[in-house]
Amino acid sequence: MIKSHAKINLGLYITGKRSNGYHELCSVFLPIELHDKIEITSSDKFSISATGPFGRTCPTDEKNTMFKAYSKLKALMSTKGVGLDPVKINIQKNIPSEAGLGGGSSDAAAVLKGVNNLYDLGLGSQELKIIGAEIGADVPFFIDEEPALVEGIGELVTPFKLEHNYWILLIKPSKGISTADVYRQFTLSLTLKNSNVKHTEHLRNLCFQGLKKAEELKTLYNDLESISVKILPEISAIRAYLEALSPLVTMMSGSGSSVFAVFDSEPAVDGPKDKDWFFCKTKVKRGHYGHH
């Protein structure tokens, strides 16, 4: 059984746009304890089955990132003259999709690691990250699942040691948001680009200190939030609900639609009963940075 964890973005600044249309960013990725559970067994035929709260919304065909992960591994091994037997993947889907939590990328990383172990392929974490980057920008981060400063289009991952235990309240409205839609509507003005140089410097310093000064988190924000709120105004209502609980900081994760609040200690809240929101109380996963 492999756990594939969700992530939140603490601060997200768009710093550039590549000729292929991909946006460059600078963000702190924090793995959280919310996770999918994945079981991989060898089989005579490749298959994916999904259960759990979000199993219904999980594709079981080639659209699934786990299928892509297995296919990339198979192609790589065949260049080394090694045939890869099919696998049967069963996932308990606990992370909602279109939430900005990286669930699909995390599942892909879990399959890369799981198949590598199952068939003893001997691929190191660096090799898995290179394959992961071909599947999706966030996949390399999920190979190690350590708190990290993430730059470029997601391929530049600098892990750091978190010097503080943070609690997270996470809420996602029933509707999701397509990342492609958000980026399509995003305009990187020169002013924003210039001010983001300062923000990324600040973010690097915070990571260097292991995010230990909780009050400094208040200064962070997410460049994509204003666009996502236009697409889905309910995000503002969730933000207001969380801000009323006096957290250290409240922010949308990734391109949305999840919003999270960060606390110093466990908040005594069970979530709103009158809304069809996905509610989760969880912690930041510390990782084992420095124990490699």
C-alpha cells in the first residue's frame, strides 16, 4: 500500500512565461497528511480501479496520470531491453480533483515509485523525477514529498527542513476549477513580473529559515486567486469562513478551487454542516529531509 499525499501552495508567484505557453512560478509546496491509498500488484493485464469518496470522478483509462506513469516507465525500460509486466492498480481516492492539491500528480509519482519497487527496476529518485516531469509539472515534487521551494514550471525542486508543526483546515467547494482555464485568463504584466522578483526572494528566505516565523506567512499570497474567484465566486465565501477562525494565513491552493488556512495548533472546528463543501482538518507532513 502506497500513500500518495496532497500538497498545498504557500504563496504562488508567476515569474515568467515560456515560448511553449507554460508559465514559470515560484511557490512553496507543502505535503499534507491527506492522501490517496494505492495498491499495485502484478497482473496479466493493465487495469485501474477506483474506490473512496472521489472514486467516481477518477478516470480508469489512459486519461489517468497513473496510466501515463506506467506507460512512461514501460517505454523507458524497453530502451534498456527490459520488458515490463502489466500491473493492476487499485486506488482509494480521498483527494478531490480540480482542487489545486496535486492529487493526480501525486498518484502518478506513487505509481512510478511503486512499479519501480514491485519489479525491482533499480531507478533512483533523480531518474524518477525526470520521468515524472514528462507526465506533469508537479510530479517531480511528489517523488520525495518533502517541503520544498518549487520554481521553473515545477521541475526545480529545492527541499528544506520545516522548523514548525503547522495544522491545516482545507475546504473545497463542490465545483472544481480547470488549471488550463485559469492560466488562459492570466496576464503577466511587467509590473507584476518586477514585483514578483522581490516576492520570490522573500519566499526563498522563508524556506531557508524553515518557515519557522509563523507571522511571516501572513505576507504571502497567490497570483492566481483573483482569476479563480472570478470563475468561481464561492471561493470568496470559503475564504471568509476560514478567515473568521483567525488563522495565521488563508490562501487558495494552486489554481484552486481549494482554500486552506494555516494554524499554529489544532483548531477546534468540525467544518460547516450546512454546505456541500469538502472539509478536511490535517497537518503538514514534515518529510525526512536530511535523513537520506
